[in-house]
Amino acid sequence: MGKEENIEGEGSRKRQKNNRNRLLFSPFLAVRLVFLPTVCLSLLFLNFFHPLLLSVACNDLLASGRDRKPNALIRVAVIDPHEQCLASHACTEIVEANRDPLFLTGVTFPPDCPANPETLVKLAVYDVKDKGHESSSFLGSATFSVGDLLRAKDEQLTLSLRSSDGACVAGSVVVSRLNMGEMEEVDVDHITTDLPAQKCPLVCESAAHACIDRENSSLAGPVFKNPVCKVYRFQTVDSKWMLVREQMEECTLSFSVPKQLLSLYVQEDMKRVQELRELGELSPHWDNLRKEVITHYAGVINSHKETLAELDKITGPSFKPSCCKAQKSLEFIPINLHTQRMRVTCPRKADAFYDIITVGAPAAHFQGFKCGGLQRLLSRYEAEKKGFSTAYQCIYYSPEHTAKAQEVLSTMGHLQPLISSLADRLLVAAQEHSAPGLREALKSLSDKTEQFVHALNDELVKSALLALHAARPGFVSKIQRQSQTQAGQHQGHLHQVQTPVPGSIQNQTPVQNLPGHSPTVHATESSVVCNNVEGSQTTAGGEGGPPPPKQQEPIPQHNEYDEEEWDRGWASIAKSLNCIIAMVDKLQEQDHVKPESVPEQQLADVITSHNPGDWREQLCPLVTRLKGCVMEVVGKAKRAMTFVLLQEAACSIPQGLLLQQRRDVVFSQALAALACGFIMRLYAGMEDKGFLMQLHLVGLVAQFESLLSTYSEEIGMLEDMEVGISDLHRVTFKITEAKTDDLSDLQPLVCGRRDHYTVEVPLPRLAFHTLPEEIREGKPLQVFPVLFNVGINEQQTIAERFGDISLQERINQRNFEILEAYYKLLSEKVPVECLPSFQTHTDLKELLETLGQNVITKKRKNVEILWLAGTICRRLNGIRFTSCKSAKDRTSMSVTLEQCALLRDEHQLSKDYFIRALDCMRREGCRIENVQKNIRCRKYAFNMLQLMTFPKCYRPPEGTYGKVDS
């Protein structure tokens, strides 16, 4: 074929690119134009907002051979009346062996490529002889103006097709204006054709903003962009038409979330380096290990900074193409992340929306899969770490211990400033002489202090303090000196250290000594603990209060380590708090003394003592002592937990840091996809009270469907994905009120550290105030990620016959248990009326039982697991994700199959139309546009041998696949 005969012309590609760079948020509507003079039509077109949509059909086509029926295809070109140039505009699909074809694909004139009444449209009809090579012969062409079409009766023209010399007539072409906004109950026979098989859907392309369909349109701007839309009309079982719109968009979170995470990684690692330096003087062995760890951390930090700098340079599309999946600078970016929404409009029924997020499997493609993925690497690493710890003279810490150390550090970082703030609040209430404020501040202070003590009352902290003491310089020489010390002296020293002080609480647990929420209940007990509250009112260091914290060196080096010192530290916190409670009780008791029951002299004394400043003066020393005790304990615990993490890092360099980096990469991709899905689901459910109740009472299930095989490299990808999806349980969401309605203030924010992240989603003021009170108050919103995998390609065939599929079986079983537990929790807290209603009335419990049976059934390529999991997710108001290696080929087959299944099950799509609707979406829908965006070729990356191993419903139509670089 010649250059001018390409199916997709260069001009058309440029227009599609421009279309995708435009945004608009109004729903798609088509306005029917009546006969008007040309001038009026021109004025209307200048202000015409919605695209002109055309459907085309041919009659009595003549083929080159008398006995042969043509394989018809129409190329559409536009002639600009002012510039007098011909530009390729669109192309239909090929309708095989038919003299009277009705084409599935329509023609659109989007607003950025508008058609005015003078615009001339040329339709050229070809007979395609070889679909593989797209060789064709020209049959005939016809030209018309848009003005002629709009003035015609019923907005329909029938034009003769003439050969290139104008002598012969090769048939006729029928052009009709399609008013997509008018959803009338029209019989199928309204569209006539000679062959019943040609009563086909009409597919209209709208690559611009005609079909955004966002119910909360003003919210879409910060996150979703570059929409591509396709519109179809399909026949229902009662011979009516349904209107179906597909819309695919990019998500700005593809880049913004990973960039925020990288910044947080850098901050966290720099803080870790600072904490290591603040450990103080260590023995030469440990000091060398510390320097080595800091050097490796510095390398990771520099790498993250370089990646951030590269990402800041990127402009253009908001997604990472599949051909860039192994690019170093883009390794934190999810592959081919897009949202897809299907909107269905049926006569006399409310519109239905079905959303899905498509993304390449979160995996470390740049680092490769030669040694497997995260799940295998982490298991091997934990097995080998014990040997490393012996070689490095370290204590072996399990992943649970390491996680506990990080949790303690995080808890201290959160609670210490909070306790200090609450203590100051208590003093403000005392200054204001506010008894209610005093009680409220004291209750909050008691709660947070109790949490603080519980967090630090852990054997890990105590053992780590001893290990840190052993790592100080001179520890060995002290052992030698101790061996020369007389046994009697040693025993005497121990007796002196361990002898309890009468009236103290050293030998009690902090939980026993911490007061309850009602200060009055514990007033007597607290007074006993403090012995003499009145004495402590005026003298900070009196016998009545706890002893002031000892001013020690930041790191004790030559003093003997006292194992009881740690217990005394947090016990002092409990005692200090009890003294504060006792003082508050006493002040309130004095405040309630009845003047008439007090002698005159005593009354004068009471009035004098009730100067508003007195309460603060009497509480201030006790509050200062509490804050000092908390700070001292925090310093010790922080050094101890840092030393735990130092040992964990030292005995695993460089494997440990490399694994953490790989885990960071995978998590970044997974979190970007999750944030995109959460926001899309939130925007769609802003007016659904049942959904919002479910959101804050329980949370949402996020169901990831994976089509990866359990063979070769893809098994490593699946191992990465399993860990990445599982790590999403550490993420919560919080809805906030945006400062302004500017797009920059509506961008989601990520905060936290590796053990827990929060994604803050700002909403405009008006939208925010429609939310339930619990959400407005900042309640953390939970997400329950689950992953189900079923491989469908030829590699999975090899794995099932000659390899191992235990990884897939274990993943499906484990995540089924999570999904079942979520359903049980949801059933207990949320009424069933809050869940969406579907035409298929199968009980959720029954669906779960069927899924459970399929999970344990030994069946090859049991894709019913995916279908059931997806159905359950939608019934649970969940977020749907579909993935394969690049979210381009197998994902496209799955998404289109799911959409057609929903049309069949929920909207009575005619059985005769199911396969044709499926082929139509795969040939001309949003998914083939996704392929074009990724590899600049409209071919799915399959070959005939591969497709022979696919389940039949996952095979693309002929002519849409081939060997391409993906």
C-alpha cells in the first residue's frame, strides 16, 4: 500500500495526541441541529461544544472479482476549504465478505478538530485482500460537506461511490448523524441492512473530552488527565439499544506519589545516619561497622537524589510506557498506569458505572529476576542472616524484632512531642483556673503517657540497652577488673542496687501504677504514692515528689551497667504522673470548699490561696519533672533501638540494603496504583452514604488481579508483586479540606515512614463538608489489599505440566482467607443495604464459598478464580485492579472480557452480540489505544502459537495481534 493508504495517518495521530492533552469535565451530550442558514450554522459551530459523530454504511459494493464479496474498509479524510489540503482523519474496521457492510466504527469531529458547515469530508472505500499486510484495492469515493448533512432529512445522506476517473459507480455509502445524547427506545430494525448478521453496534471514537462522565467533575483535574473515549451502541435481549462508553485516562499519581516517596526515603535514611552518629563512642569493632553502614546508606541516599533529579526533568505524558519498564531512572514509576471507566445508559434506567485500574505488575524490572523476586530473596536472606550475625559478632534479630525496633522509634517520635504538648495544655488550663479544662487535659495526658510506657515496656529495649553497653570502649577491661573483684564486694554491690526503697514503685509494672481515666477514683492511691502532696507543692525537690532525673552523660561509658536502671526510668514516669493527678485532685478539692462551712480565718486563707496563678505554680514543677523523665527514657530507648538496627544492617551488608531498595521500588509502584484507585473510588462514591459509612467503619478491599505465569522471569515478577501488594496494609488514607480550590492544593500528599504511610487526599471545601463527621475529623481509612493470580499464557502451560505452580496456589489461598475475613468484618459493622445492588442476585456468602472451592481445586488455568474475585470485589464496593507484565496485552483481554460480561449479566446484552461486542472493544476500543500509546503500534504482542494456549475468551480477534516490541 502507498503512504497515503495507511490505516492510521500521521495527521490523525497528531490530532489524537492533541486530543489527549485537553481536559474537560462535562458529561457527553449531543445536540440535534435543525435546518438553519449557513451563516447561523457557522455561528453555532463556533460555539458548538460537543463533537459531531457520524455512522457510515455501504450498499451494493462491487469487488474486483465477480463472484467475490469485498472486505470493505473506509478511510476518512477532511478537506479544509480555506487551506485546500487533504488530511487523513479516521478509519473504520474491516467488514469481511459483505456487499452491504454496516461499520462498527464511526467518525468523530472533536472540538479541537472542529467541523464547520463548509468542511468537506471525503470517504474512500477499499477492498482489503490481505489483512496481515493491509494490501487493498480502491473501489470508489464520495465527498460531502458537513452543512449538506445537517440540512438533509433525518440528517442522513446517500452518496454514490465513483472510481478515480469518475466513470464507474462502485456502489453507495450512507452517512448518518449520530445523536449520542438521545437515548430513545428504538427497535433494532430501525437500522436497515440486507443481512441480519450486519445489525451491528455503532462505535464512535472521541479521543477528546466528550465523555468524561465524572460525577464530581471539578475533582478530576488534579489526578486524571489525557482522556480517550469510545462510544458504542449494543442490542439488548428485548431488541432495544444500550449506549456504552469506555473512557481511559492517565493518572498524575504515576509520578507524584513515587517522587514523594523518594523524598521520604531520603529523609528517613538521613535521619537513620544521624541516629547512628549519635550513638556515641563505640569499640573499634562496632565503630568500623557503623562507618561501613553509614557509607552504604550514603550511597543509597545519593542514588535516590539522582533519581529524583531525573524525574523532575520529565514532562509530557503522565504514564510510563511498557517499553521503559527496565529503565533505571523510572524504576520507581508504575508501568502503564491507567484508569478505565465503562458507563452504561439504558432506556428508563439509571446510568451504571464500572471502574478498573490497569497497571503493570509492581516489580523491580531494572534489577532483574535472575535470583528470583522479593518473596524468595527475603526468605533466603533471613535464613542466611543468622550466619552473618555470627561472623560479625552481632545478635541475630528476627524480622519481627527489627519491625518492633522501628515501631518503638516511630512511637517515641510520635508520643514524646504529644505528651509535651498535652503537659503544656494542662498548665494553660491551670493558668486559666479552668476545672473542666484541667480534667480534660489530664485525661488526655494520662492516656498518652500510658501508651508511651506500654510501648517501652518491652524486653527488646532492655536487652538492646545491655548489648549497647557491651559495645562501649573498655567493656572487656571492666570484665577483667570484675574477675579480680572479691566475691563479697560484688554481692554487696548487687544487694545495694536491688534493695527496694520503701514507698517507691520500682518493683511494680508501669501499667499497675498508671492511673485510670477518672482522676477522682485514684486520688487516695496517688496521694499514697506521693506520700506528701502538700510538701511537693512548694518544694520541687522535696521528699514528697519523685527524685529528679539524674543528669547523666549522653552515653555512660565507664559506669557499671545497672539492669534495674531502665525499669526505674519508666517507673519514674508513672510516679510523676501519679503526683500530677494527686495535685490536680487536691486543687479541685480545695476549689469546692464551701465558704459557709469554713471559719472566717480559714476562709481568708482559702481566698488568698486561690489566686489563679497558684494552680500553675503548684503544677509546674511536677509537669517539668514528667517531661524530663520522658525525655531521659526516650534518649536511652532511641539509642538502644538504633543499635538494634545497626546490628541488623551490619550483619547483612550489602544484601540487606539492596533488598530494602528493591522493596522500596516495588512498594512505590504499588502505592501509586492504590492511591489512584482509592481516589477514583472516592470521587465516584461522594454521594453514596452507604459507601461512605463503609469507608470509615471498616475500609475498602483493593483486589489485584494478576495474569502472570509461574515460570521463568514472570515467577520473579509475581514474587515481587506478592510482597509489594502485601506491604500496602501499612498504608492508611485520610481526607482533608484543601486550603483553596486550586488544582495545586488538591494534589494528594504522602507522609510517614517505611513502617507506616498515610496518604492525605484534599477535597474542595464544599465537597469536604458533605462527608460524614468521622471522615472530616481525620479518621484513618483502612485498605485491605488482596491478590489473586492465574497465569493464562504458554509459559503457564509449561509450568502446569512440567514446573511448579505452588506459588500461585499459596497466594490465592492466603488472599482468599484475607478476603473472607474482610467480609466477616464488614457483615458485623455495615448493614447489607449499604452495599451496591446487582441484577445477579447471587448471595455474597455463596460467591465466597464458590471462590474458596475453586482456590483449592486442582484445575489448569482456572480463570473462574479471577472472575469470582472480581465479582465479589464489585459487590463489596471495592477497588478493582488488573495487571500483567506490562498491563497492555493480557490485561486488555481481561478488561474487555470483564466489561462484556458485565453488559451481559447486568444489562441484558444480547447473546448474539457478546462476541461481536468483545471483538469490537478489542479492535477499536480504549485498549488498542493503550497499545498504540505504549509501543506506537496497533497490535497486541501475541503470536498464533501463544494464543493456542490461551483460554478462548482471552484471544484477540484476527488481525489485531502480531510480533512487536513490547
